[in-house]
Amino acid sequence: MYVGALELDLLLGDVGSIKEKRSVVRPVVAEIKRKFAVSVAEAGHLDLHRRALIGVAAVAADAGHVTDVLDHCERLVAAHPEFQVLSARTRWLGPHDD
């Protein structure tokens, strides 16, 4: 079993409030969940209106499949013009980890 976690640190464009931020981030979180059957949530920068941290987790028997899914998730977010991806970090848990 392989578990991959992707952390996307985002800068949002023309957003003036936390309420506006939520209206931009929530649809993308829902789209990722729907398209890729992964666990996903806004997981950080909750009190900042121009920043968002989205966390994505995927589990599979094959590490290559997890890599592909997380790469697709990152590209989907990067394709949205209202976001600038400041960083993308992937963490792994595999069969040889204790």
C-alpha cells in the first residue's frame, strides 16, 4: 500500500475577504474530489483571505498510480487562473515505512 499526500500552497488573485476566498476554493476542492476520488480539504491559511493551503491524499497498491493522481490534481489547480501555486510538496508512506 502506498499513501501520497500533496500540499499545495496557493496565492489567490482578486479576493477581498474570507467569504470570497471560500467561494473560490470550495468549488476547486469539490472538483478535485469528484474527478480523482481522493481525500481533499482546505487545510491551512484559514484566516488569510489571499492564501490557501489545499491538502490532497491518495492511496493505492501501486506508487506510480498515486504519483499520477497527485500530478493530475496539481495540474488541475495550476490551470485555474485565479490561483498561483507558490509551492507543491508531496509526502509518501510506503510498505517499508514503520
